[in-house]
Amino acid sequence: MKVKILAVGSALAAGATAQQTLWGQCGGIGWTGSSSCVAGAACTSYNAYYYQTTTANGSCSTNFVSTSGKEFRLAGKKFYFAGSNAYYIPMYGPNDFLDIDTSLDAFAASGLKVLRTWGFADFAGPQEDYVTVFQNWSSVPPTILETQERGLPRLDRVISGAESRGIKIILPFINNWAEYGGIDLYVEKTLGSSGNHGDFYTNTAIKNIYKNYVKTIVNRYKNSPAILAWELSNEIRCAGPRLGAGSCTPAVTTAWAKEMSEYIKSLDPCHLVAVGDEGFINTPGSSDYVYNGGPGIDNEALTALASIDFGTFHMYPIPWGKTWDWGNQWIKDHAAIADKLNKPMLFEEYGVTRDSGLRDTYHQQYHDTVFANNIAGDMFWQFGTTVPNWGKSYDDGYSIYPSDTTQWQKFVVEWSAKMATKNT
């Protein structure tokens, strides 16, 4: 994001009434608090209403993705892209990185530029040797497997492999759902049967465990040009698969996102940060679940946070009780949020099931709508491949494989090339 540095804190400011801490607000229309920053920091203008205390000397590598208004930037140039999700790549093992390497080779060859894969693998109790475990919850606090082969070395291989192949990575830290651990596991292990899903966002002990894991991952990879962005989560909601919401509301999840994104920025001011939410909108008076904040999410409020660099949204019309046609409006709704906030908006998950017989029609419609609106990137769910040891990647009906010959060519290869034309 192109910003203007207004002032740099120094010892000369020591006589001020108060100094704003790093990543706090320090100015803007209507601001009545301190505009003096702690030593070595700068008061940076993001817009007329919000100035934030940032690092003053934090020049970042040109190999890191940045933002400018509603667009991503890479090496100072526009970076519109097509990408995909492949959560499973770090989960391959044991003791053989061939499947990881083969997957990354196929991804690079497809023309896709950005890969979103899981940066979490939380498990409790004994596991078979082949199961990838980044954080073991056999005890509390959990143990992070930093050196064991079945642990973070598998993610190391993904990150280093992405670096060598020119792939950018989006890495979420936790799942809202039960697969590979999830928020409910954090709550159940920390609070026992008394907890609810919403406690994840407010309980100090749980937040500290999450922060410890985040710190481990960020510090491990913060110098890597492969990282496009850190994501707070995959699809946070107030309720989970096993536990209810408690007193959680959109205001609670937004406050949590502010706290955690500011924490990440304090560890790594150079990489982008996003929430990874599904894009649910919070319109007062709406009776529609995806538009009234019902899941506990306010996409506009989350994206507007100064420590969040771009918005995300997902789209699954049929599971959400919508029609395939409605999907085009959902894309336009989020392009409008991008326009309003002047931030990039990433279409991060979507797909049309193979057995619907409608993939050719609606994938094409969605691509046309993305291309015609202010959507900075497009990532379908999900990238399919076949590897030597584990064979064909998991197919939930949304996957697109090279064996889907016409659809692969049209919706992967040609679409990647078309999105790249926006960079000229």
C-alpha cells in the first residue's frame, strides 16, 4: 500500500502528554488522541480518517507482495493473479518429500501464481507416524513440533519449494472447522466442557496459546519471499462444528482480528495480513443469514482494520441455500466493499461441483464477473493433482484436475493467462 510517513518519533517527543504505541492510531479526521509516536516509529497516513503508528525504517524487500489501493503489487508492478487452494500439500509424508515437490511442480506448470495451503495441523493424543502434526495437544499448552520430521519440516519443504518455483503462499494459522484441529480443539483442551466456540476470541489463555503458535510460524518464515500473506484463520465464525457461539458477535470477532493482526504486524511488518473469512456481510435489518452478520462476521469491518491489508471472501452458493446465479451478485458485493475501502479484495475460495453438470456455465460466469469488477485475485477450490506415493489428491467434487482436460485448460491455464493481462 502506498502510504505517506508524516512524522517519526524520537527522544524529542518525550515531553508529550502521551506517545502512541506501535500499530496504534495516531491521527486522522476526528482523532483526539496522541499524534506522537514512540521512538523510532512513524505516524503513517492510510486515508484522511486513519493514521497508524508504524515502523519508520521498515523498508521491505521488493520480492514481497504489497498493496496500492485496490491492487496488489510485486516488484513495484501490478500483481493481479489466478491461484488456488491445495490444503493437503504439507500433509504428505513420511520421510519423503517427493509428493510435496511433485505437487509444487504441477502447480507452477499450471500458470497459477498463488497457493493457499494450511499452516496448521493440530492433533490430540497418539497419531500414526504418517500424520502431519505441527502442534500436539496431548498436553496443555501444546507442543509445537519444530524439528521432528512429521512436523514443521514438512511445511519448510513447501515454503522453500515455493521460493525456488516462484510461487507465492497464503498461510492460515487455524481452522474454524474440525479438520486438522480447529478452534473447538483449542477451547476443549484449554477450558474443558465449560467452554464455547466464542471463548476462543476472548479467553486470555487460549489467545496466548494461539499467539505462541503464530509467533513460531511467523518468525520461522518472515524472511521468505514466498509468503504473500499471513491469515488469521480459515473461515472464522462465532460457532463451530461442536461448540456453540456463546456471547460471540461480529464485534467480538472484529476485536480479536484487530488484536491478532496488530500482533503479527509487530512481529513482521513487511508481509501482508488478512483474516481469511468467508466474506459474510453485516447489514442492519437484513433477514438473510449471509447479509445480517448471523455467522458472527462483518467483512467490511474486518477489512477496514488498518492492520488488515486486504479483504477475503469465499462462495459456496448451494450449501449456503443460494442459487448458482446468485454467486455473481456476491462477487459484485465484495467488489463494492473494495471500492468503498480502497483495499484489494481476494476471491479466495469458490467452486462448482463436477456432478452438478454446471461447472462450464458458472465457472465461466464467475470469471467474467471477476474480470469486470475490482477483484484483485481469484483462487478456486481446489487444485487437483496426482503424486507418486499418495496418488490422486482428495476430491470433494470441487477439485479440477489435469484429467478434466477441457475445464483444466479453460479454467486454470487460460484463466491464469487472462488474469495476468490486467498487469500490463
